[in-house]
Amino acid sequence: MARNTFLFMKFIRLMLVCILGGAVRLSYAVPADSLDVSLLTCAPGGEIYELYGHTALRCRDYRTGADIVFNYGVFNFNTPHFVWRFTRGECDYEVRYVPFPYFYEEYHQRGSCVIEQVLNLTTEEKYRLIEALEVNCRPENRRYRYNFLYDNCTTRVRDQIERAVDGHIVYPSGESRTYPAGKPRTYRGIIHEYTAGHPWAELGNDLCLGVAVDTLIGVREQMFAPFYLKAFAGGAFIVGPGGKRPLVLSEDYAVQPCAGRPEAGRGVSPGLIFWGLCILFLFLTLVELRRGLCFWWLDALLMTGQGAVGLILTFLFFFSTHPAVDSNWQILLFNPVPLLMMPWVIRCAIQRRRTRWHAVNLVWLTLFILFSPAIPQDFTIVIVPLTLVLWARSLRYILFYRKQCVQDR
């Protein structure tokens, strides 16, 4: 009798949550024989922060109609110093709950499908999982330090499911269950899959992320991406006291895909633009040599761009807690030194005076070109054309001054 009264009171509070949209404390312990817990995997959207998709947990009771989604991906742009904290890698996310109709409407209007995998959990496991989610949603517990690769809205959902089961979850090897087909090798490779239609976002990632994202990763590390968790969950088994059972009971769409949604356009490739600029700058450099001219503004443009990007990479390298940005070998090329040296170099170019900068820079760039293939990092596509132009500019000044010395003799 006491048990039935307790469950009845839980049910009443749950219905208040659904009606008021979270105006009361969450509690979702209902008779588990009517309860389903599902893994929701949301398709990517058009915004930068939507490119990788999303993961959530859906809990619904068919007897009462209660239907709630737990979401570990809530953040607030209006948080004080949000941009600064995000740059520093100190961005905090929260776990919140919302009635499923609200969640459905958001993705339906966006035109993104949501795939639902009903989890094959026992009564006790469902209770355990929902109680853990309830505890996480308390004001004192809901906030956590977001980490894109190692601790995000997808890994948090996976970890909660793993803690709730009796026994442990065995995932497939990854050779045939990955999404899309084929075995991924690195974090960067998976990131490239999601940014394939957004070349400038891919360029930004490749500039900021270092060699740590190019190391081989296993099945567990691959599940930082929502559709990888979905794929591995679909082939996983729970091994426990009761034997072996599949983790996923069934799979269907919670939000149907939008047939009229246009695919993301690739836009103009950064590689095409930078190689075009490389050819133009090399042509202008050749004109300088043949006619004895000095296009010092070319050096000003190149050194400003190189130094500005270098400031960002240097800040991330030394001061940010973002994962994998402190192992970026591209800092050998992109650093603030050219920005500091630019006024002196440009003044010497205008006055046709010799400077040792070009000799030192030529040696440095030559060593970078020779030894960069040995660095186990997948450099951004702009590295080659930019290095080639900078190398040619320094060589041009050395040849010019050498020719001038011969003429003076």
C-alpha cells in the first residue's frame, strides 16, 4: 500500500512537470512495465554548433502519457563573459529536461530527423537510470564543464546508460558498425565527416587542433560523435547476471526526415582560394625580380595575416584548456613573430636596405618544409601555398640584394 501511494505521488508530480514545462522539481519514477527509455540521435543542423548532431535520452510512460527528454547540451550565450570563457575552454553546459513535444517541434521546424533507439533495459535498470538523471537535473548538479572530445552531451548519455545496467556493455569492434561505413582512424577524420559540407568550418578546426586529434582512437573514443554512439549502440550487448541481451530493442524515427531540406553547400573551397592567391603572389614576385620593383605591401599583407592567425594559435597553445590545441605544430609557421617584425621589414623594403630577417626566415621555412612530413599531424590545406609564398618572398629579397651588390661592384 505504501509503495502504491509513493508511485502515485511520483506520477502526480511528473504530470505537473509536463504541464508546467519544468516549473516543479523533476521526478519520473513510475511503474517500469509501462516505461520506455530511448536513445535519441539528432541529425546535424546548419549552425556551427549543430554540425555534429546531438544526443539525448527520452523517457515515456504509455499508461499515463508522460513523455520527457533529458538533454545534456544546454548552454546560454548570455552567460557573462561567454565568448572569453569559450575561448579559454571554460564553457559550462547543463543537463535539462523538457516535454517531448517541445523537443519534437524544435527539430521538426529545423528539418532535422531524430532517430530513436528503444533501450532493452530491465525494470531495475530503468529505475536506476531515471533516478540518476533526476539527480543530475538538480540545480546543484546540472552544470558540467563541457569538453568537445572527451566529455560532451553524447558521452554523458553513454556513461549514464553504462552505469545503470546490471553488468557491462560490450560494443562491436567498429569495423562494420561505424557511420558512415568504414573504420575511422582519428578524431580529425570523424570531425571531417561532419564538416565535409562546410569547408571554412573545417579549415578553422584544422588550424586550431593539434597532433592529439591525429592519433589512432578506439571504439570508446569514437563515441564522442552522436551518430557513432548510435551505430555502436545498435550493435552492442549487455552482458550481466541474466546472460547476454542486445542493448537496443528497436529503432525508428522520432522525428521524420524532411524530404525538402536542401543539402549543405560546399561553397568556395579555401584550398582553391589560397592556391589562387599563391599563384598570383608568385607572379607578382617574379615581376618584381624582372623589373627591379618592390611590392612591399605584399609582405605587409602576408605578415599581417600570418601573425594574426599566430596570435590566436599562440593563445590557444599556452592559455586555453580546450583539448588538443596545445599540441599544434602549426605554431612553427603561425606565430606572432612576423607581426612583431613587420614594421622593421617593411621599412627596410621601402628604403631598399638589407635585413637579416629574410635570410633567417628562408632557413626556417626551408627546415619546416623538409621536416614537416615527419610531424604526425594533418596540417590544414592552406599550409603548403602559404609556406611556398613566404619562402619565395624571402628568396626574392636575397636575390635582389645579391644582384644589387654585384651591380655596385
